[in-house]
Amino acid sequence: MEKKNKKTLNTPECPPIPLTRKELKDLFNYHIPCLCCGEEMLHPDIYMQMLDMKELGGNAANAVKFLEPYEGIMHSVEKQVFNMFKTMSKKYPNKNFQELLIMKKDIHELALVKIQSSIFNKVSFYRRILPKKMARQLRKLMIKTNDIIFDPEPHKPFSRRIFINKLKNILKQLENKKLKNEIIEIARRLPRSSDEVCAFVVKNARKKPEVIALNLIHPSVGTFEHLTPRCMKGLNNSLNFGLECSYCNNSRHHYPIPIQIEENPYMPQNAQIQADKLISLYKKGIGKKEYIENLREVLYWLSDRTIDLDISKLYIS
Ligand SMILES: [Zn+2]
């Protein structure tokens, strides 16, 4: 459905494109912090080169050595898992990352189930309040979900995303929007592999060792975020690109920026930190003023004026 808009023409209302894709990508060479979470991003080409590194699938001692230079850009959970690998690889240097995670899986799975079941309990409570039909559907969903999480070897692993989608479907017709959001908000607290070490271990223990290694890095990879999503006819060029880490880009989906701010309350401050960095690079002859000015304008309107970047330094020589 997005292919139709592939070619973007410069219409009279549209200012010239400030930076080419290549010029924008080159900015990732300069330790740019993510627009949303503020974490430093990795140049996507470096990540592409890592895809071919056979060492990452080999024994943990070697894989750790290869990943060590990137420890600084790893996000918090990934860094904790990497440190676990560092310690374990001293004791079991010949095991690979998957074998090490499997050794840790049971204990982390118990911890994860504990967190999940307390959230499911809170969700189940709403059976008392919801209209009868919805309460019945919710009961069914919770029975199925409990079957998965309490079974040590379920047919299909639990998926947070599928669960939330099913829950949203059940609540679709609920007129009380406040109640609906309240329930979904509780479900959103279900841990993701990016929020809890236990969820990372359980999810990744099923994966190949080289994939586990890449998953330690992947959230930090720099991407072009379509500030107006493509499905809403957002442009496919630097007039509409924000520099965001892969984690923030993927977690936004196509939600509007005010929702992204709700999930990431520090986004306005982080966007300012990024803008300051872009301004200081511009003063060294890297990047273009027009990109920063456009970014300011686009973020201001798309965030309902919540992100109000101060770019006055751009004009002080
Ligand atoms: Zn981010």
C-alpha cells in the first residue's frame, strides 16, 4: 500500500530537500543521540558489516571480544546481557551465546512469568466492570494466555504484541474510552525484551548465537524515522526524516508523535540535545542549516507544539 507514493516530487508547497540520503546517513558518523531516547546511535553501515562476521556465531569468548568495542552504544538491557556473557564466557569459553542463554533460561523464565502473571491478574480484574460479552471474551483470552505462560513447554511462546492486539480487539466497542485506555495501559506494562533482562533471555534463547549477538547491537542502530508516517503520505526524504535509533523507530509503529511522547516523556529534551549536536556539527561545516530548520518546524507541528526546539544558536556566529 505504500509503494504508490514511492516517487516524491518537489511540489511548489514543498521546500527543496535539504540533505540527500547519503548526506543524512553520514551524520551517523558523529555520535548523534537518538531524537527520542537520547542514546548514541551506531552507523547503519557498521551494523551491515557485522552481519557477515562469522565470529559472532562462534564461541562466546571470541564473540565477546568482537562486541566489546560496541559496548558503549548498547542500550541498558543489552548491556546487562552482554556483561552476563562476559562473565559466563570466562567460565565456559567454548560455549556459544545460545548455549549460554539456554543455561540461564529457566531461572529467567520464572522471573518473567512472575512479572507477567501479576499484570494478567490486574487485567483480569476488569472482568468485574466490563459489559458481559467483553468480560466473557476477556476470560477466554486470559485462560488461553495462562495456559501458555504456565506451561513450561508451550506449543507457541507468549507474544506481548499479539496479546495486546487481541485485548484491543475485545475492547474495540467499549464506549468508556478512559477505561479502555486504562486496561491497555496495564497490558503495555508487560515486559518487552528491551525492558527486562529476563524477557531478553527467554526470547533470545530460541535464536541462533549470531542472531543473539546482533540483537545486542540492533536497537542502537541509527535509522531514518518518517516523522509523518509513510502510510499517512509522509515524504520519503530528509524533509520528513528524523534520526532515531532502531528501537525507538520500531516501537513507534505509525503512532502520532504525541503518543510517542506519552511513552517517552523525555523526548522533547532529547530532541533538543540532538538539535544542539546538529547545530554544533553544522558550525563545523557538517550537515545543513535547512535540515535543522525544517526539523524544528515539522516536530513543532507534529507534536502539537510540545517539541519546541530552540535553534537560536544556529544564527550566532
Ligand atoms: Zn532511541
